[in-house]
Amino acid sequence: QQRRGSDDGALLRDLAQATLGQGLKSPAARVRMAAIAGVEEAELEDLADAVMALLGDNNPQVAVTAAIAVLSGHPDAAKIAEIALKNDDPAVRRIAVTGVSKKVGMMAIDDIRAAATDLDAGVRRIAVRWLGQLKDANSVDTLRGRLRDKDDGVRGAAATALAKIAMSKPSKLDLAG
């Protein structure tokens, strides 16, 4: 017998799975993207096939969100993410840079550095932030260049990234440079 007010974990998981499963089928791209993120966060393996089916979604933002979610579990996911890094839509590139940086990290450092010079300030800001998160001392020149970026958010992210690198690898960084 359960205590009053306690949660039934299995029931809550089933409810979450049913709700996210419906979200994956929604006609609204934002709902599909949120559902993918929920499936990934909750690690609902029963919905993995439904997420993988969205790799072929007509909306490139949904497709790249799905690709990032199943990056290590589907043979086409890495290629979709790689293509998304060069997509015409900056929103798609932002999703791809965030996901690749988070999931692949240093193995994708060249792609992240390239994104730091993207035409879109949002893409540059995300890439610069991740270069700092990854504490990549080999990206110092790229980050120094972003200190002169026309976007103040990118400049701030570059200063923060350089500070993170300097704190983690002081011998690798001459801040006077």
C-alpha cells in the first residue's frame, strides 16, 4: 500500500512516454523538437525508433534535433549533423553546433572553430561559448579574433572563453597576446 501523496514512478514514466510519443507525431515542428529533447533527457529507449524516424523530417530543425539525440545510435545521424552545420538556416546551424559540441566535444573541435566565424552571430556565440567550455587552448587565436566581433554577445562569450582557458591551462595562454 502506498503512502498518501507518493508518486507512482511507473505510472509517471508511462504518462511521460505517452505524452512525448504524441509530441513526436505533432504537426508543429517546435512540439516535435521539444518531444525529441524530452525523450533524450528521459532516456526513453522505447521511443528511440520514433525519434530516428524524424531524421527524415521535412523540417531541417526537427531532423537535426533528432540526429543529435540519436548521434551514437543511428548510422545516418552523424552525417545529418555534419550537413546541418552548413545549412542555409542559421537556426539549424545553431542546433547542430550546440548538439555536436555537447555530444562529440573535442572530436568535433574543427567544426566548432569553423562555426565561431559563421555569418550568424547566434551561431558564433554558441561556438565561442563551447570553445571555452571545452577549454581548447588551440582555439585561442580564434577566440582573440572574436574579441573584435561586431556582436557584443560574441565578444563577451570570447572574453569568458579565454578566461576559462587561462584558468585551466595558464601556461598555454598569454593573455597579453
